[in-house]
Amino acid sequence: MATRGFTGRRPTAAFATRLPPGQFETDDFPVLSKGPTPRVDLATWRFTLSHGPKPLASWNWEEFEALPRTVWQGDIHCVTTWSKFDTTWEGVSIDDLLAAAGVAAPSGYALALSHDDYDTNVPAADLLDGRAMVATRFNGEPLAAEHGGPARLLVPHLYFWKSAKWLKGLKFTARDEAGFWELRGYHMRGDPWKQQRYSDDP
Amino acid sequence: MVRVAPLTPRIVSVFLKAPVGAPIAGQHLVVRLTAPDGYAAQRSYSIASSPAADAIELVIEKFEDGEVSPFFHEVVQPGDAIEVRGPLGGHFVWRAEDGGPLLLVAGGSGVAPLMAMVRAWRDAASPTPLLLLLSARGWDDLAFRDELIALQARAPLFSFIAATTREPARRSGDLGHRFDSTALQAALRHWGYAPQHAYVCGANRFVEAMATGLLEAGVAASRIRTERYGGAG
């Protein structure tokens, strides 16, 4: 059904193929979070990989920074309908984290765990084969606190609420356990190209 | 079916009668506009009306370069049909049974979801103290100003402090400058309650400053909920 009098502003042809349906492009980097920005101290920062309640490996900041680095460039998409093009992220891929821990992905799903008690669920397949990292740098600079620094998950092919800020751990789970927003009406997977925004989207 | 009324020089209220469920105060609707060729744009707008209200009131600030907000300021006509989805949102919400003391901090059009909470509090005759801090550029930019002043006059448990960042204060107790950390702490001291729930809504810079100020004032992070408006409209 067309809205009377609405014509809209379409992306340029060059951008149209890069913009998922229902999104618009912004030069800004909007900030969204459920509460105050946590201030995470690098001196006590730790990242823990676990399988259910069982820790598999854990790194302090210095050890984490010494892991193999990955750079990813591309576009990110927020469920609130903004997309940002040509972003550059640097961090440690989930593949390299698992390799450093000496394990393969122990189950089919994971929960990303944050310092502000946020969590979000991601299928393991979306984290592997170079599709995701724990990012510590954005556009060449240490990741700012309001954007999730010192470290956030980056799963750029899913809506950005899956890229949990202020990350402290990744817990593999036997089942697909809903995280913070997933318990509050948002989609379990969140593929922007399929507009998987809310729980009743296919 | 839609009706539009000016709220401030830059903000309109959009009243909708939509076949959607009753909202919880703080929730938003997704509004979807579709062009004749099928191209569609969608945005989320907070609901300002009471959960008990007949019509849903959305608060839409005009962004000059925006794609959707100018439509509601310049194009839409009474009676037009608008596609909506929702109400949505399960975190930045307050129900009367959540109680308080309840602290609401709003910048500009960020007052919308907090206005729904004020009205829900009023309609439920909630026994909890409520303090609303509202910041805007000038006296006429204070959305819902007259309704809030009238409520303050008759509801002893409702406190309302306005901050005008580009004009002098008009009322005793208001501020003629922004809420900084000092002003925030003074307001909380004067109120005399420790907030059980604090909701902060507005542009990111405002929310960041206010949330930090609340932490400095001793409010636990777990009691502070934020909603940050992007600059896209």
C-alpha cells in the first residue's frame, strides 16, 4: 500500500546493491545501548572462552593483544535502520581464538557476554570461517568506550546488536539461548538482507 | 488514520488510531512509508500517550535533511492511512507496578517515552515519587510544558525541573543552563529520594553526560536505563 504523498529518497545506484532493504546510509556512527557506558579497565580486563560453565581459555589484555590479528573492511547495519559503509575493524578472529585455545567450536551456538550484563546469541556458523572477530580497533584507532571499547564482538553480516559491546566472554551453548534483546522481541539470528528484525519476522 | 498537531516549533505530535495492542509506557512504534513504486522507508518513534489513551501519540522532531520526519511536518493530511508496527521495546519501559522512586531525564524530543511514563504514573494514581528533568533550548522548545506544569500544581508527588540551555530560567527552581553533574546532584538532593529506576532519553551526547552524572551521584548502573536517539530522521 503506497503512502499518499510519500516519494522517499533512494540510495544512489552504486549504493543500492550495498544497502539491505529498509536501511538508509549514514556518515554518523550512532550510539545505542541499554544503560550507561561501562568504563572497563585494561589492567583487569579478561576475555574468557567457555563451553557452558566450563572455561576453555582466558586471556588478559596483553596476552590478547599478542594473538594473531585480522583486519576487516566493509559495511555495518543496525536494526534501527541505519547502515554505515566502509568501516575498518581490527581484532582477533573467532577462528584464531579457538585455535589459540586448541579447540574446535564445541557446539552449534554461542552467547556473547558483556561487562554490562548484556548478552546476545549467535549461531557458531556465523562466528567461524572469518565471519566474526573480537574487535579492539576501529578505523585505525583503539575502539572508543561508547562504541564498545576496549573490545566488542564484530559479526558484520548480522544486525549490529549481535556485535556485543564491552565483550568479556564467548560462551558456547548446546541450544540457541535467547540473549537480552532476543528475549525482548528481537530476532534470534538477525540477517539484515532478510530483514530479520523482530521475533515474528521469518 | 492520522492527525497532526504542533508541539513545539520543531516537534509535532502525530495521533494515530491503529489496531495495535495497548502499549507499555516507554515503547515505540515502527512507522513505514511506501512510495508508489514500492520503495519503503521506516523509522521508530516513541509513544508519548498514556497506555490508557484512546489514540496513540507519537512525537516527531523535524530533521531538515531527514527522509521521514519532514513527511509528518509538511505532507501528511488528516485522515491519511499510515502503516505501523508494534508497540515494540521491552527494556526502556515502566509499568505502575514497577514503582519507584522514579527519575526521568529527557533532552529535547527525548521526552516522548518519558511523557508516556508520566501519564501512566498519573493515570494509575501511582503512590511513588516522580522527578522529571527536562532540557531544551528555549521555553517554547519544552515539549508538553503546560501539561507538566499543570500536573506539578496538583500532584504533590510530581516534581518537574526544566533546563533551558539558550534562555534564562522562567520559573523558580528551573535552570537557565544545561544539567551538568553539579545541577543533577543538586536536583537529586533537593528531591530527597534515591531513585529506584532512572530513565534517560535524548541525543547521545546528552544521554552520555546524564548517565555519567547519575553514576557520579551514586545511582547504580543497573538502575539506569538509556535510550539514545540517532540523528537520522
